[in-house]
Amino acid sequence: MDFPVLSAERLAPAVRRALQAPEAWPVRWTCEPIEGPGINPSTAGLYRVHGTAGLDGPTSEDVSSAWRMVLKVVHLPDLQGTLLERGYIDAPEDWNYWRREVLARRSGLLDPFTSPLRPVACWATEDVDDTTAWLWLEELDMPHPPVFTLVELATAAHDLGAFAALGVPRAEEVQRMPWVAQDWLRGWLTTIQAVGGDHALSHDGCWTHPLVSDRLPASVRRSYGALMASAGTLLDRLDRLPRTVGHLDAQASNLCLENGPEGHRTILIDWGFLGAVPIGEDLGHHIAQNVFFGVVDPAESDEHERSATEAYLTGLRAYGWHGNDNDVEFAAAAAGALRMLPFAATYLAELCPVSGEPDHWPEEMARKQGREVETVMNSWCRAVIYLAQLADRATRLLVDE
């Protein structure tokens, strides 16, 4: 990882905003990489930058103050010749458009959203060149891996509901912004199908690996097939729902809960998927991702869904939205299933010898968790079974409409 070249001149705009001191001047700083799962290729690096600043300009250190922030480096990776070459990251209409978070911060779109959910503060942005940009962000105390109770996740769901209610009157304005994600879930699904989702749909070998064959019942494959057969209709139904402003990645690793004089508040990081979305979609992503990524024990998935849904609806009502609860519940089931069950299928494709060199993610996952592979796969497969049940509910709600 190449370290960013920092200077007082580059740091000063962000430091001044962070300290609310217009004459502040950085005099000392350290920069160290933040280790974490590098999933999104648009993120070229994360760095923790700490330092002190003189408050009376470049020539004075008599009155100084400490500051700390996170530097997020985003870039346009070279994906030519890969399955991600088109419709993925280059253009504003791509679901993973690499500049979206930078443009969102410069637009001021997120500034009015302050309570009870707020975006992580952004002190400054900088275009380094045509394919690289920097975001200077507030540093939060976030554990890795994320650890939350069901009560805390329900609190976050309540605040997502409040955010959604406040976003409804702004949805039309947001849809006119050319860089905002307009049809995020369709784009996501197209990419996931291309990188393994379609292979798992049609190939028996993806479901017969010894680590999954005795743990995933045949009904899971049927549920996946039914979900994908209904995907177009499900997405069309989602398009007809009331729209709001959405984060689209409200999983636990992007959440931070803070307590202040007026009570709790949820902080959300990573706004690169910001879009105009059906109300309830963020709830579905929140529920399904937390189960699949192991933040919620699969045995508690039903309770997580129940408590998060109830809290989200409460947040909606408390902040002025009084629409149809059934719309929210359908959106959550459809979006959660379409987001995560095809994604889980790509993991199955990676175990299949026919799709290329078999991946060893079960062993790597077990190593990171400090557990036996068998234990890890028991939990992973129970999570996939839950996602299949979510898919069944989404298709059933579609039929019952």
C-alpha cells in the first residue's frame, strides 16, 4: 500500500473544519493504514491521521489543539478485460460509481440529516487526479469486527426509519441528481449474476460440495431458483413503492451508535451507494446483511427481523411517514433476499471446480474467526437457509398482492 503524500497545505482545510478554527495550521501528524476487509475495489486505502495544529496560523504553536481523522482514498481501478468492465464502477449510472461519495459530500445533500441518524462528518474532499480522490472523514470508535446486540441493531433500524421518513420529501430532488444511484438493486443483481450467481443457478456441482451438501437442504436451491425467476417482477413491484433517500449498505460494519445529551444517535459511514430507493429497502439490507455476515447468530435471525422491522416502522411514524406497513415489509423481504441470496450463491460457485480454481474461503473464514471449519460452515449454511426463507416470503407476498 502506497502511503499518501501529506503536507500542512493539504491538511489545513480539513483540520480547520474539524477544529472549527479558521486559522488552524497543522504542525505535526502521523499516518497509519487501517486494516480491514478490502471488498470494494473503489477504495484504494484507509488511513488514520492524527496530529496537532497551532490555532493562530503557520507561525504559532503557542495555542495548539489535537485532531484526528480518517483519510479515505477512492479511485477508478482498471478492470478492463474482467467481468466488471462495464456497468459496474466507471459511469454515474453504475451502481458502484467510484466518485459518488465524493460528489454526495460536495453537494450538501446529506447535511440536513442530523437526527436521530447522521452521516459521518466529512471535513474536506480533494481530487488528486482524474482517477483518484480523497475524503477527510471524522474518525469514529468502531470495533472490528462489529459487535452489536439485537437491541442495538433495532435502535439503528429505528434511526434508519427516521432517516427514510425525512428523505421522502427529498426523493424527487435526489432523483434529478445525475450521480445518485437510481436503480441500484438491478445493477447489483446484474453484477452478482455475472460473477457466479448464474453459475450457481444452473450447475449441480455448486450444491454438492461436501461442506454444504449435508447442510443446505434442496429447498434452498429451489428458493433461489424461484427468486431469480421472479426477480424482474419483484424489482418492478419495488419500483412502484414510495421512494426515499437510501444508504443501501446499512450493515453493522457501517454503523456506529453514539450517546449524547439528547439520547442515542446512529452514525453511518460509507455513502458510496447513496440513492433514491423504495421505502423499506434499507431495512431489508440491514436485516439480511447482518445475518449473512455473522453479526447476528442465525438462530436469532427471526427475532432480529421482527425487532428491526418494528423499530424501523416506529421511526418512520415518529418522523412523519404514515404510509402502508405492508409496502415496507414487502420491500424489506424483496430487497434483502435479492441483495444477499444471490451473493451467497457466488460463494457456492467459488467452491465449484467447474467454475475455475476452487476457492478456499471456508478455511480462510475459519482462520479469521479462530474456529473450526465445520463450525463455521454450520453457521454459514443456517444463514443461507434464513435468506432462502426470506426469498420465499418475498415471492409469496408478490403472489398475494
